[in-house]
Amino acid sequence: MKIETATLSPEQTYKLMTGIVVPRPIAWITTRSTHGVINVAPFSCYTIVSNKPPMIGVNIGRKAGLRKDTGKNIHDSGEFVVNIADEDLLLPLHQSAIEYDSDVSEVEVLGLETIPAESISVPRLAAAPISLECRLHSVTPFGQTGAEFYVGEVITIHVRDRLLRDGKIETASLRPICRLGGPNYAHLGEIITLQRIHQTEKAVIQHQDEVCK
């Protein structure tokens, strides 16, 4: 089957692409409005942007042409927290995608406990095994529907005890949630560990590729 993307509506494209780009990690973002309302919402178009300084990027779309509460709050305050949910938090994570009025706090509706952040004014979620306190670095618009790519510098990282070993996260113990297409999620599944590739091995592989061309 061949699909010409010019024939698709934004809704059709979203359904297709979110089923193709899988699995996706989920940024469970807390923000604070100018009126002090704490918002929390999940976003699965999210990735690493830089490691020095550490930066993460999140794509946030619009609703009826207007910025969603998360995007507006980040614009207004320049701060946000990316919380990483584990399997125990799947239900509230999913339910936090419900769009409430801007004066309604999803944190309160879902009964989620928050903890004051160390470096910014936006609180983090107490139940989250990992939280990244971020300051806004830049916002870049993309496409025709008003979607914006938010890049935040990670100032402080909170990691639950026993998840960090030798500077690395014990992923199996973290039990992260991934997003699929539609209202579908998945767990980590089997972890396959391969031998680490060293620079000399990379050079050999590159040479073999060039010979085969």
C-alpha cells in the first residue's frame, strides 16, 4: 500500500504516525499557571536533545488553534518538570490526558501528591520514580497546525533510591511505560543485551560496509 501524505488530514496523519513511531517514552509534565494552578499532562513526542548541558525536547500541539495548558504555562513561567511514570502509575497517567478547563488542576482531580522542586517553582510528582526539573531553553514552531517543539535544560534530576547504579538507570527496576498508537500502552518486555561496540570495531564495520558497496 502506498500513502500520499498530501491527501491526509492532520487527524489522519496523527493516527498513522503515532502507530508507526513506536514505542515512545512518555513525558508526564507538571507546570504551574500564572494563577497558581498545577497542571499535569502526558506527552509522548519527547526525546533527548543534548547531553552538555542536558536538554530534553517535547512536541506540544494546539487545540482548536490555541496552546494547550502545558504549552501556555511553559511559555508564561519558563519552567516545567518531566516526570517519568512506572507501571503502577499507568491509570492516572492515562486519565491525566483528559482536557479540563485551565482553572482545574489535574493533580487535585487525580489525587496526585506533589513535592516542591529544588531549582524551579513548579512541583514534581511524589510518586514518580524519576523527575527532571527543567528551565525553558527555546520553542520552535513546526508545520501548519501550530505544533511547537519545546526544549528545556535539565537543571536537577531526582531518581528513586536503588534505581541508579554506576551512573546508569536500572531500566528493569524502573518499569517504564511506553506509548503505542491510540489508547494503547506497553511495558518494557524482554531486555536483550549485546556486546558493546568499541571504536576499533566500528571502524571494521564501516570498512566492510564500504567494501560491499
